[in-house]
Amino acid sequence: MRHPLAKFALLCAYAAAVVAAPGLAVKGGLVLAAVALGRRRLLSRRAFHAALAFGGFVFLVQALLAPGEPVAGLGPFTLTQDGLRAGAEMALRFLGVLAGSLLFLATTPPDAFAAALSQTRLPYRYTYVLVMTLRFLPLFQAEYQRVREAQRARGLLLRPWNLLAHVRWTALPVLAAALARADAVALSMQARGFGRYPRRTSLDAIPWEPADVGLLILATVGFATAGWFAAGGGR
């Protein structure tokens, strides 16, 4: 397993390159590179499917509402050339950043990321917030699934368009469970003296390997490429 900090640096460089990349071809190539690297780790995740749907929605909204030279009519709306380009760029930026982030989460356990962050000079009180977020997101998703299964067992059918019913019967129970879990974690941290000492140790130290240095070099190249893109290169 590669060092989490090296992979995180590569993720930041990749996201910067996706955002700053000029033209649809470069952005599309970066997105396809992340998908090809992740393959089943990305294509099998529901979050990636939702990202594809939201990216299509962003593309459609920009294509229909952005001003510019008309290309085709769609009812009361008009597709414009500038709108199609702007929508495609926004959708590819979103998909690229999210694909890289999902790939990082799929290949980096939260405990390993926490251990790597504890080896740095960053205050562990702030890094622990990020680690807790990564760890509890799957738990909240599982809690949501349990609430939905309990509703189906009791014969409660929620229509997708009835937002108020979803807030009342789904969002509020999940929020209550989240608050209870957060309170339990806070009491546990207080009982263990979290924040009492300026430094925090980890059980398993993650060593740096030669391959991790290669990832850092690749991340440096990625940041330099993103800066070149931002300065107008590659257009």
C-alpha cells in the first residue's frame, strides 16, 4: 500500500490539473485516465453513478440557460454553442475531481490516513475532523438504509417528489442518530483525554518507500502542469 500522504498529494495535483486544464479534450482525457485507473473501484460505486447523473444535469442546465449563438431549439429553451461548451467543461471538472476523490477513498483506509497525518506537524485536532468525516460517512449511509428498510417493513411508501415526507420520516431520524453518535464519540474522546497533549502517537507507523517518492515527483509534475495550464499554456 502506498503512503496516504503521497496519494493525497497526487490527488491534489490531479484536481488542480483538471480544474485548470484548457479545452474539453484535455479535461476529458484526465477524467478517462482516472476512470481507467479506478475501473471497478469507481464504476461499481453508487456515488460515481450519482456524480454522472448530476454532471449530466449541470451540462443540461448550462447548455439551455447560457447565452450565446443558438444551435438548436428545445421547446421554450435554446441550445447555444457557448452553453454546450461551458456545460461540458463544468461537468468534466466535477466528474474529474469527484472521480479522483472517490479513487483516493477507495484505496486509502481512514485509519491509515489518520496515522499518516499524525506523523506530520499538523495539529491533530484539525486532522482528526477530516478523518472522522471519512469514517462516519459510510455509517450515515448505512443508517439511512436501515431507516428506509424499517419504513418499508411498516408499509410506509415515500414518493420521490414528496420532499416534506422525506424530511419528516427519513432525514430527521438519520439526523437524530447522527447526533447521538456524535455525542457518544465526544464523550469517548473526553474520557480518553483527547487534546490533552500537543502530540499524538499512532499504533502503526507508516514508512516511506521509494515508490512513494515517485508519487511525490509525479504530484510535483502535476502541480507544475496545472500552473502551466493556468498561465495559458496548452490552449
